[in-house]
Amino acid sequence: MSRKRRLSAEEEKLWQRITDTTTPIQKPKAVQQPGIPRKKPLQPAKPAYKPTAFKIGERATPVTPHYAPPAEPLRMDQKTFAKMRKGKTRPEARLDLHGMTVDAAHTALVSFLMRAKADGKRLVLVITGKGKPGPDNGPIPRRTGVLRQQLPHWLDVPPLRQIVLQSHTAHLKHGGSGAFYIYLRR
């Protein structure tokens, strides 16, 4: 605890002259109009989730990464889409991107889909794989399946946007979540 220093007589006179020339700041009062009810102050929002207890040295529970493509509007015939989703429609061509780098996979995908469109094919299967989980090196989770994550984005930008009508994860017999059905426009 520190002691407060006393002002000297000269400092005391100087301080008195300063305080005599100043006016205290007053907060403006809110003007309440008659007949209008006063608003209640806003309550802080409750958190959307409740954090769980975590002790130092304890490992976090592993979370299985699951990719679900963003819900997009159905742009094709509902009956055909249901057949495709259930694996009842057989793909006319397939492309396997296993072991490719992101750049090589993107180039191969664009050329494959352009060639399939030129050949008049409608339903093709693109196998991306699910990706391998890497070593758990810390508390921050890492995404697996880089190609699987990138494919929906590639289909949503030119030049593929103009030729792709719909895409969806494949049925289990065609590769499950490691593959995608791509339905091309006419």
C-alpha cells in the first residue's frame, strides 16, 4: 500500500486556482416523455452452448469429421434425384482422384467433366476418397479429405458451374461419403 503525498502550500494554491476555473461535468438526464413507457435495459444473450469441464492434461474426445455438403436447392427432377441418391442409377463414367494433389485433381476434374459433357453423358461419379486422419498433434482439430472438401467449391465456380446441374454424395455401393454423383446439364 502506498502513502499519499501531501501537497505543499504552493501546490495547494495552484490546485485551488485550477479548480475554481473549472465546472464539473454532469451527465445529461434522459428526457422521459409522458405516456411513453420506459424501455427495459437489454439482457445479455445466453451462450448458444454450454462448455464442458476440461482438466489440464486430459485429452479431448475425438470427433469424427463428417462432411455434409451445404443444403442446396434441388435443380433436377425429384424422381431422378431420388433414384440417383439411392444408388439405383448407374453412373456413365467415373474419375478417381486418389493420390492426386489439389492442383492436379482440379485440372483432371475440369477436363473429365468437359469431356463427359461433350460425349453427352449425364451422370458421372467422382471419387475423392475420405482422407486419412493425421497424427493428433494438439487441441486444434485438423480437417481430413482435402479433395472431398474442395470438390463442392470447384463445382460452384466457372467453368464447371455452367455444366453441372446437381451434385450429391454417392450411395454406399458407389463409394459413400468418399465419392460424389455429378449430374450434368443437357
